[in-house]
Amino acid sequence: MEDAYARSATEVLDFFAVDPAKGLSDSQVADHGRIYGRNVLPQEKSTPFWKLVIKQFDDLLVKILIVAALVSFVLALINGDTGLTAFLEPSVILMILAANAAVGVITETNAEKAIEELRAYQADVATVLRNGCFSIVPATDLVPGDVVEVTVGCKVPADLRMIELLSDHLRVDQAILTGESSSVEKEVDSTSAVNAVYQDKTNILFSGTVVVAGRGRAVVIGVGSNTAMGSIRDSMLRTDDEATPLKRKLDEFGTFLAKVIAGICVLVWVVNIGHFRDPSHGGFLQGAIHYFKIAVALAVAAIPEGLPAVVTTCLALGTKRMARLNAIVRSLPSVETLGCTTVICSDKTGTLTTNMMSASKICVLHSVRHNPITSQYGVSGTTYAPEGTIFDNEGERLDIPSQKPCLLHIAMCSALCNESSLQYNPDKGSYEKIGESTEVALRVLAEKIGIPGFDSMPSALNMLSKHDRASYCNRYWETQFKKVSALEFSRDRKMMSVLCTRKQSTTMFSKGAPESIISRCTSILCNDDGSIIPLTSEIRLELEAKFNSFAGKETLRCLAVALKRLPMDQHVLSFDDEKDLTFIGLVGMLDPPREEVRNAILSCMTAGIRVIVVTGDNKATAESLCRKIGAFDHLGDFVGHSFTASEFEELPALQKTIALQRMALFTRVEPSHKRMLVEALQNQNEVVAMTGDGVNDAPALKKADIGIAMGSGTAVAKSASDMVLADDNFATIIAAVAEGRAIYNNTKQFIRYMISSNIGEVVCIFVAAVLGIPDTLVPVQLLWVNLVTDGLPATAIGFNKQDSDVMKAKPRKVGEAVVTGWLFFRYVVIGAYVGLATVAGFIWWFVYADTGPRLPYSELMNFDTCHMRQTSYPCSIFEDRHPSTVSMTVLVVVEMFNALNNLSENQSLAVIPPWSNLWLVGSIILTMLLHIVILYIQPLSILFSVTPLSWEEWKVVLYLSFPVIMIDELLKFFSRNSRGIRLKLKFWKTDLLPKRELRDK
């Protein structure tokens, strides 16, 4: 029943044909069960494990690697290789791919848990009226039309419409659904609100919420998927995971690289068609296979096999650093997504605020002899910790607040007229509440005021242990007074009272809504001398003006406190006693903004990130909080920047677009509105981060580019998120954004490093094939270079330090290529040098080395006809392992120097020296040691077809390798001084990666 909230209880009962005195009959229960279904959230079929595994290999770069591995294996078998050599290359490639697939499967399995954890919020049993009798039945057996009774502590078993209150009031904690910071009072009357949201439906009890006060009867109006909790589940199921910006760019890079590789392989094969019939190959087919093997070696050289593993490792390093910042990453790719976030949709309660109600202002009567007649005090402290000071209107701190009569009596009333408690949790290192937030705020206020009698009271209290300090002053007043009677809070009185005795006096303390307390007062306590004087109409008007200022302009939640002296022999309170009270003071409370939030939001603005505050609270409260934060002062007022969900929905399409671009505050929202906001922003090509903690936030968290859950939030929110804030602090998001940007910068650096290295390998093989000289490197050597000598420094580049101005730059565009035109040109130049230096080392050994044969260059080019003609040297010289060892060593060493080039994209090594990243220095040393091991240790040198080098050969290696630093320094100089020399030729493309739509809409 969609509009039960707008209909009277009688209409709803008639709709389901149920008698509220008897409930449904058995036949009606059976009929309704067939019509409406069971009260369970249907279990969604999970993706089979084998499909999840296959999905991980649905990537062009991965497919090319698999094909290269299989072709390499088949060719090795055709050549008769059956040992370790035949299996080594394909096995290593497949192992890397299997490891990355495992990470992907684990990530996707975790994502499906969020939907299952919604079941934890379903009630197990319900007290239901059927056939005129109450019975306890499983909640899954409820059907629409059932009359259910709920009481304190009950988890609401389905969506219910209130039909009768069985106590003075009934309050429900529905924070998991709406995010409201306090419990909500429910009533029987119908609601007339237009476009009502959950918060407006005050006669509906929502499935999964908890009754915190009172008792009542209600009729079931929705079960299973037709409940508020069911709509959240459906919304989560409709949400498809979006690829992260880095994933999209790497996919595009993979497509681009695949085309380049295919083109070069075909080119190498076609260029050598004339050599297929060379006698050395033994026939046309064998020649074709020989050059096909070269093409495969070229593919292996061009594909950065270690790229997926290095990206994963770099992101994992980032998550470790973020964990130290209290940001726990659940999805590795989300680390990088933070770096290009353009909008943060932040929940108000608990993220921008502490979610700890605190007394912030006190108003008392100073004296009628002075103007102004009232005194106002401020209270510092924004948490439940009993730490803070009381200060007067001029900002002067009160050394001993309890010496002020009104403050002393406020502390007494706060401690005695109170059902809550405050305790210290040593495991979490924080103070925690038990009971209503407003009552706990009063307990903390009593601790801050202190107790009388000691000049050194504040410092003496600070010497207590945190466990004792939590309620020391409250316990003092509870031992001084004995509670003998109480009048509980009721909706019509809007107040509560307790009767206390102390020595030879009996006093009633009362607290409640200011309008209710003030109307019952006839006298007032003066703060200057402790005297009690009549409450005149002038004073009453002054107090009401203060109350309206606190509650209106400052949107504080206000409570008034009062007392009354009663006869010594009175031991029971009655409602008639709650009159002729003596007014003590007015206390204004709020859920205070976190102290660090203002600077964090200003940092966002500097970094080009817009913050939109999203809350279920009303508009005035939220706007007041934003003013208190102080980071939205540049807006002036909130006209055109603040919208309720209903206001936004009523806007025409064009005005909605404009509103989205200006929005800073979105209020009175429910789950569907949060998801709608995320989708609307994404349609404007914004990268959206959404924070949340309740079940209601889960669909939006899942839909956002990066969902951020609170550590204190629900399991559903955490499971649907990409990142969890352990400290629930907005400022932590900003630190995480900075880390995300640094990670992306480092990711770009090692991708560029690997690209330039692989370009070098491609150039090396291509030039050797074009020149017609023997193979400079064998496939197993290329694999060693790609995995070990490339992989270790690339991973260490992930430890490059964060730039000091990382949060002063605007977010990068999601369409920005990982490698732009100028940068690709730079790394083609570097790669070309790497390849040419490698070939030069090979040729040097044959032509110039003292330990080599010193052949004429023409002989080297005609090596394949050696056995067919007379030569002054043995043809076996072309099978010597020295030249390929020199080539491989040049390739390794030049890439180590190139790794140092990647400490910064544009900064010189003179500015950012090698020791700024000791991990990189260490990886270079380790890589060189590993290379020396395979050169000089016998079994490994045979496996990798290498041999030990002489000192003369090492010197040539260094001469050929070092110039790569000089070349890149020159290119960096052009980048810094000309902002990257953009080639102005018309055919030059600024982005070598193909453009495509960022999202399929």
C-alpha cells in the first residue's frame, strides 16, 4: 500500500479488511500470503565462481599475453625443446595472470556480501494478533493486514502503519534508514505532506528500525521487497560497478598497444619475407617459422608483462599508507580514483559533525539591577569527553564555574534529572554514551561545570583516571541527593521531573522544552547573588527572546531546567507539583562540527574539489551547521546553493542542471535521492565520492565512483563502499585524496618507465631484424628483463614522495591520457636510445672488442650464409653467448639509469636526487646483484644463455648506458621551460590514446 501514510488508520484497516480487535483470520493470512508474498528479502543468484574467473581474463592485453605464451610454447615444442626452456616463459606469464585474476575474484565476491548483509536488519519474531489472540510468530510469516504490537527494544518486523498508541509516546531510531541523529516520535494521525519522504511519514514504522521508547499497535502494510529495506536492496542490485578512471585509461592503452604490437609484428615478418628461402633455415616454411618466432619475441618485448602486477603492488602500497591515515581501502582501484575526484557528497551527521550532542550555550538571569539582565555563557568541547571550559560573553574563561549559583544548579539538575550514563571505553580510547544524546550532553555539561568547595577543582579533576573522570561530578551529586520519585517525560507535558532529598530539604528538579518549563515558572534564580525573585513579564519576554534566538537563528536544540522546594515529608510526585517552579537556566545543544572540518573543506576548494553536504535533517539546521563550519562563507547566503530533495525534484530539467553546478547543500533526503544525486553529477562528467554510514546510504555508496563508509557505520554500508574511514572524520578524506593523487603520479611514472623500457626492447629486436644481424636477445632474456629488472624499480617508483603542492592542482580530467603526445615523444626518444644502445653493444663485441672475433660489419650482416662459403673464422662464433650477454647487460644498466629519470616527470636529478627515494636506490642495487648472479653462477648462466663479462666489457656497457640520463635531462629542460615542446605539425595528436565516451549512458 503506497500511500498508507496519507490515509487514516481506519481506511488502512478497511483496505486490508482487518478488525483491529481480532486481527486476521487464518484464511485471510493464507490469501494475503498468496497475494503479497513472504516477508523475506529474496536471495539473489550469485555469479558462479567459474564465470568470475573467466571475467578476469576478458581484457585485450591479457588475451595477447595468453596468445603469446601459447605460441611461444608451441614453437618451442616444434623446435624440439622439451626441457625447462620450453615451459619457463609461458609458465611465468600465466602465473602472473592467475595472481591478478585471484585479486579480481576476491574483490567481486566481497561486493556481493553487501546485499546479503541487509538480512541482518530483519527482525526474527513478531507479536501478532490473529483470530482474536496474540501470539509470537516468525517475522517471515507476517502478511499485509496483520496487526502487530511493538514495544521498547523491538526491531520492527515489516513496514507498519500506526493504528494505536499504548503509551504516552512512541519513539523509533531510524538512523540506519534516514541518517537522522536523534530518535523520531511516531503518531497515529495521517500525514498531509506533499511528496513525502521517509522523515515526513511520522505514522509509519519502517522495517529494520528499532523502537527506543513506548509501546504501540500497527498494521502491516509492506513485506519483503515491498518495504523501505527492500527498496534499498533493489537499488543496490540495479547498480553496476563502474570502471575506475585508471582502469579505463589502461584498457584504452592496452587496445592502443595491441594495435601497435600487431602492426610491428606483421611489419617485421613482411620485411623478412625475402629471407624465408635462405639456405640456413632449411626451406621456406622453416624460414617463415623462424621469423614468426622473432615476431613473437617482439610481442613479448612490447607487452609489459609486469604492468598488472606492478599497478596492483603500487596501489597496495598506497592502501598501507592510507591505513595509517585511518582510511581503510577495500577496493584497490579506488585508491587512484580519489586522485581525480571532483565532487565529494558528504553526509552531515558523524562526518562533518562529531555525532556527539554537546551543550554549547547557557542563558541565565544575571540580575534585574543591571542591563542586560541575562548572562550568556559558552561551552567548549565537541565530544562526549568531559574536557572543556565555560566562558562568559566576553570570552573570558571561568576558573571555577560552580561558584556561579545558576551554573551550580544547572549541574545539579543535569546530573539528577537524567536517565543516561557516560563511560570510558579503553579499547577505543574514547568516551561513549548509553541513552539519549541530549541527556548525555547534560551529563558532560555537569562534568565541565564541576563541583563546589575546592579552589583547585578543575586541575584536581584532571588528575583522575579517564574511567573515574567520566562521571565523577555526576556521581558526586547522586551521592549528595537521594532520588525518591520521578515523573517520566510525556508528549503532552514535554518535561520530566525527579524528587530528591538532601539532609533536611526536599527538592524537585525539572527539565524539558523551554516553552513548557517557562510557562510553569513563577520565580527565577539570580546568578549574581543566588537570590530568587519573581518572574516578571519583562524577564519572561527576555527569556523567550533568547530561546527563539537559540532555536531559530542558531538552530540549537534547547532545554530549560527549573527546581521547586517541596515539604520535607513529601515522597511522591504528582503532575500538580509541576507548577510554581523556579527557573534556573536555558541550555542550547548541538551536534557540533568537527574542529578540523573547516580547513579540510578549504583544502578541497583549493584543490578544485566541490563539497556538497547531504543530510536527512531539515534545511535550517543544515544551513546553520554550514555557517558554523565557516568554510561556506564565500557563498554569502544559501539562496541558489541549498535545496531540499522535494525542491530539487520540482525544478525543470535546465534549472536542475544549473542547480547541480551550484549546489552546496542537499537536505531532507532519503536513499533514492542520494543515488539520484550521484547519477545526476556523473551525467555531468563529475567524479563523485559519496560518504555514508547507514543502510540507507548503501545504494549511493555503490553507485558513486568511490563510496566512503564510516568506521562506526553499518556492515551494509561498509560492504557497499570502496573505502572505510576508521575515525569517521571528513579531514581523513582530504588526506586520502592527496595520497590518491600522489599514487596516480607515481603510477604514471612507473607506467612511463615500463613503456620506455619496452620501446627499447622493441627497437632492439626490430633494428636487428632490419639490419639482418643475429638475434641480439633470446626470449628468456627478454622475459627476465621485463619481470625482474623492470619490475623491481617500477615498484620502487611507487615510493616516490608526495609533491608539496599536490593539493594545489585542480583534479585531472577523467579523459586525460596516462601518456600524452609530448610525453610519448619523450619516451620514444628514450626508448629508441635504449634499443640502439643494446644493438650497439651487440655489434661492438663482434666488430671492435679485443675478446671478440673483430669481424668486418658486412660479415656480421651475412652471418646466415657463413657455412656456405669460405671464412677466416669458425661459423660457431655466431653462437657465442658473449654478444647477447653484452646486449642484455646494456639493456639492464640503461634501464637502471632510466629508473632514476623517473623520480620526477619534469624535475632534474639535481633537484630531486636519487637518495630522495631510497627504495628505488635499493631496488637498483638488488636488480644489479640479481643480474650479476645469473652472469656468474653456472646453472643460471646456462638457463639464460649468458656468460661472465670482463672489466673491458663492463666499461663499454657503462659508456653506452649513461647517456640516457643526459638525453632525458635535456627533454625535461624543454618540458619545464617550454611547457613541453608540442610538435606543431598538423598530424600530431596531443593524445595518442584513443578517445571514447567516459560512460555508456
